[in-house]
Amino acid sequence: MARNIQSLERAAAMLRLLAGGERRLGLSEIASSLDLAKGTAHGILRTLQAEGFVEQDSASGRYQLGAELLRLGNSYLDVHELRARALVWTDDLARSSGESVHLGVLHQQGVLIVHHVFRPDDSRQVLEVGAMQPLHSTALGKVLSAYDPVAHNEAVEAERKTFTAHTVADPDGFEGILDLTRARGYAADVEETWEGIASVAAPIHDRRRMPVGAVGVTGAVERVCRDGELRPELIAAVRDCARAVSRDLGAGRF
């Protein structure tokens, strides 16, 4: 069994201690509560402070939780609220489209799948929640890159691999795709990531009108496309789903 890292255990215990009180704590109180030497406690606090997880009051010298923890907590809550709001709408989209539905958010330099509704048939399928998809070639990734400046920077700075003969990896071509995505309100991936697979996705916005995720359908090219083009009814269904989730998140009409 792998051994836990003592410094991380102590830092976690320190954050829990600060989270459990209604007031700021001094160095001596923290060291005493955790049975640590003052020098050890001070070193951990300085590291946590440098990372934004702990703040020190300039007047009293006492410590409290920092804004970075609040940001991380809000990010966790945002993802769970997004998934909760999307449950009914993504189920409806899978039922009406006959295809699998994915809900994705930006994570590091890719798309993290946070919800997956199986295609409504008896075929064998694998749950993809927790899987990562590339930003530059998938429909979900293009949507995030087109509407979220952070995702755009990640996509531009990352290595854009060529997965198939249809993958657009060069900078100018990629930017052109993002312009087209913004102009028509959805993104497509027709065999750009996986041979024989096509998808279409649209953006989801929150109450601040900020892009918080993307929703899309994925399936075999012969089902998702007709005469070489994405089926218009699928595009409309995906965009309607994205608007519905956005409205439930407080974004109003788009």
C-alpha cells in the first residue's frame, strides 16, 4: 500500500481546522490544535498562503481560508449544478435523436465528459463519464474553444494532433472553424476525431451569460449525416437542448 505524504496530510488537516471555525486562528492555536511545532505549522501556512488557499489578516496576523478555495469550490458546484440542470433535457435529446448524448466542460487542455446518456437501443455501450476529449477536433471541444477564451488559449497552446485525414490542426484553419462555430451557433465533428463517427454540439451559458459547458450528440456518420451533411433536425435538437439548459441555469433567452 502506498504511503500518504505527511506534509499533504498536515496541510489538509490545517484547511479543515480553518474551515471548522467561525473566527481567524493564530499560529500558536493552529500548531497546538494539530500538535505541530510552530516552525512546521508556519512553513505549511506560508505555502498555502502562496497558493491562495490561506489568507493572513495584516492587522492581527491570524489566518483564514483563502479565495482560491472558494474558486475551486464554486467550480465543483458549477459542474454539479450544470449536470443536475441538464439531466432531463439530455435524456429527452437522446430519446428524440436516437443517439448518445455527452455533456462536457473545460478541464486542463481538454474536454471532460461529466454526463453521458446512452443511445436508446439495445447495443452494447461504454459509459464515458470522466473521459477526456481533445479541444481542437471534437464538436464539444470546438464549442468550448469558440466561446470560452480560456478554452481557446488552451486549444491554441496545446499540441493539436491529427487523428484522421479530416482533422484540422493548422492554426489558421482551426481559427476559421471557430469563427464558423460562433457564426452558426454549433460545432461539427465529421470523422475528425474517430473514423466513422460524427457529432454536433452547442454551447451552454450560465446566468452571467458565460459559457460553462457544451452538449452534443454522437453517432455513426450514416445516422448523424445525410448526403454528407449533418442532419438539420439533429442540429436543431442539440441547439434547443443547449438553450433549455442555459435557461434553467438563469441565462435567459439566446
